[in-house]
Amino acid sequence: KAGVTQTPRYLIKTRGQQVTLSCSPISGHRSVSWYQQTPGQGLQFLFEYFSETQRNKGNFPGRFSGRQFSNSRSEMNVSTLELGDSALYLCASSFGWDQPQHFGDGTRLSIL
Amino acid sequence: QKEVEQDPGPLSVPEGAIVSLNCTYSNSAFQYFMWYRQYSRKGPELLMYTYSSGNKEDGRFTAQVDKSSKYISLFIRDSQPSDSATYLCAMIRGQNFVFGPGTRLSVLP
């Protein structure tokens, strides 16, 4: 059974640019969540989508946005990149809110 | 005070030791509890999932939940160098998934 797939694995951008990250969940999973992970802050929740609707949102600025498609695949977008956006961005999928999440290996974003 | 507290370590133990990793939480609304293992440059990997107080065993791993004390533990028996990783506890409250900051474990050969 294929796991959660995130692309690309690595990205290098400069300040002011925008970026789109992609996530393909485990087959049958309809919930997709996004997290930012940094050494100092740990795992911070960005947002969660279920059946193309955003159900939960973390405390991040509006530059961070996402969407989910009818096949449950999800994308997140970060506009006007800042140096502080350098992090590992993780996607996780699950069957529902009371089920454990399964993670991809993330996209490592570096801002120069 | 954070909702979920976890000693960040690092914790170093010799190979073969029993490892005890712990998390405390403040909100009694947490219903489901998980432990994840994360290797460097990889995503967190689910190790254990439980929703009731008591013990759950899977191979060398035992998860323990004490809802009355708001305390969960992960025990690793016969620890191996391959267990060296960061261990994160996680809990579900309603539709919210909350992670602890993680404990870095090193098992020395």
C-alpha cells in the first residue's frame, strides 16, 4: 500500500517568491493536514482539509493557503516567502478526525 | 503552559537498556493517544495508537496511558542503535491533533 507522497522533496527559493507543495494521501484517506516543522518550534499545525473543505486552521498568516481536490490530493501555497519560512513541510493523511495520521517525508524548503 | 509537555532530551542509553519516554497533558478532553518515531530527514512514523487507559504492547514497544494523571509513556525494551530517533507523542481532542515537541533518543552500541 503506497504511503503519503510529497513533492518535491527539496526546494530552494528566494525571498518574495511563492511556492506550491503537493501531497498525495494514502488511498481512501479523505483528511489531509499540513504541518511546518522547525528545530525551535517543533511541529506546528497549518490546516486540515476533509472532502475539499478546510475544517481547521492553525495560527499562520494568510500567506499560507491550501486546497484539496476531489481525489483528496492536496496542495499548499506560500506567497511572498520570508527567510523564516525555511522549514520542513509535512503532509499527513487519515480516514477521519479520530484516526491516527500518517505522514509523508516532507518537502524541505530553504529560503535564500 | 503548553497543552502537551515532553522532555526534549537528548536521552542517551546503552544498547539493550529499557527506555522510558513520557508526555504529560493538561486538557482532560484528549481522547486518543499516539507515539511517532521520526528519523532524521524523514517524516514521523506511527508506532502506537490507543484510546483507553492501560497498556498496549507491540513487539518491543509498550504504550501506557493514565488518563487520571494525564500522563502517557512509551517503553522500549532491548533498545537497539536503530531506535535512535526523535519520539513524538500526539493526542486528539475533538478535531484537533496536538503533538508534543519530541524527545531525541540515542542508543549507543
